[in-house]
Amino acid sequence: MPVEAVRQRLIAHVRSVFNERGQQPVPPSDDAWFEKDSPIRLVHADIVGMMVGGVRGLLLQMLHPHALQGVLDHSDFRADMHGRLRRTARFIAVTSFGHADAAQEAVDRVNRIHAAVGGSLPDGGAYRATDPRVLAWVHVAEATSFLAGYRRYVAPDWPQAKADRYFEQFALIADKLGADPVPRSEAAATAMFEDMRGDLATSAAAREVARLVLAQRPPGTPAALQKMIAAEAVALLPDWARGMLGLNAPRLSALPARLGTLATARTLRWAFRQQGGYRGS
């Protein structure tokens, strides 16, 4: 098969994984919130880094009892985990690369959904999806995880100034979603991450969701790739988070998973002709 045909087949397959049937990729816009090749666009463009980072971020988010209960009460994630992940990926793509008007519409839609989400915790307390501090944990878990994925597969020696700019840019979206506090540098994100550990709790439900997340295999995705992504996401978790989720750090499988995921990341960047920039997925 000609090389170009192989490339196009890879692109089509990736787009089928991340988009609903008939849904078109988000077209990158010159009138987006963020300029072309800025740090947030570079980080959010790398497919494998975002897949691994996305799984890591979701695992961390489920350690917050309020975020976890919202998922348990108001989501059909058990039956439609892939749909949930697709919608999250779509939101990130629209707000990072899409036209500013489309990005604002996406944020407004999420805010409307959050306004209707709330309920009771197992201990009798109340939760609501609009709680600024809960939204802050969701944001910092995502941001640190996406950056960890980018550094692991694309730029291990990424300059500190670009990492700080990434958090500064991502803060725009977090602010619009009502998160507070919102870190605007890597140092602030690291400090906030540690400070918010006191808000977290282990539970049987969190461990169950973690197992479901790690077992999720989108249709058409090779089982070997799903296992590598899951292993890499677990490997990137802090030790304390793995312990709370009842997960073990990969050992014998760690190096093969790392090498296989790196090879996949390079292949997909070749297919999309990326040097770190977004080409639509």
C-alpha cells in the first residue's frame, strides 16, 4: 500500500475514535482564543500525550468525593465511557483550536450542564458541580496531566517559560468555567496540587471507576495499545494517588509500554504531519 494511503488510513481511524459518527474534526481557526503554535496548542495537539494525560487526569479527578459523586449520579459512564471521553476531547479541541465564538459556546454549554448537577454525598453533605474549588481540582488535575504527557512523549526538556505560559493560557478556560483558585504557572500548579490533597479521599467507588477507566477500549483500538496507554497513565500517577486507587506501578511491563507508546506517538505525529501543531482530530 502506498505510504500516502497508509497515512490517510491512520488519520481516518484516529478521527473515527475521537469523533461521533458523521461529526467533523474541529477546524483550527486563526481567530481562536490562542495563537497558532502557542504552548496550549502544542500540548493539546499531541494525540498520545493527551490520551495518556487524559486518563491520568480522570483518575486523579475521581479522588475528589464531590467530582466522583457527580459522575456517579449524573453520568452514564458505565454504559458510555467512550462517549464521555469523546465529549471531553471535543471540548478541549474546540476551546484550544476552534473559533473564539465556538469556544465560548462550548464553555456556556458546560456551564449550563454544571448548573443542573448537584446532590448528596454518602456522608449526607451536599455537592454541586459549580463549586469553584471542585472545578479547580478538576482543572489542575487535567492541566498537570496533559503537560506530563507532552513532556513524556514530545519535549522532555521543554523550557520552563513555555510550561508557565501553558498554565497561564489554560487558566483562561478554567476562569470561564468558574474554577477558583486557578494556577497561572507551573510552580503555582504544583503548590495547589499539594494543597488540595486534603480534599481527596479513597473509596470503593473511586477504585471501581479507576478500573473501568483503565479497561476502556474505544472501538477499533488495538487491545495492546489500550493496555500501553493504561499502563503509562498509571506510571505517571504520583505514588500516593496509585495507593488511594488501589493501583500498582507497572514493573515488568513498564519499559515495553513506554517504548510502544513513544513509537505510537511518533507514528501519529508523522501521519498528521505535526511538529507539535494541531491538524484536526
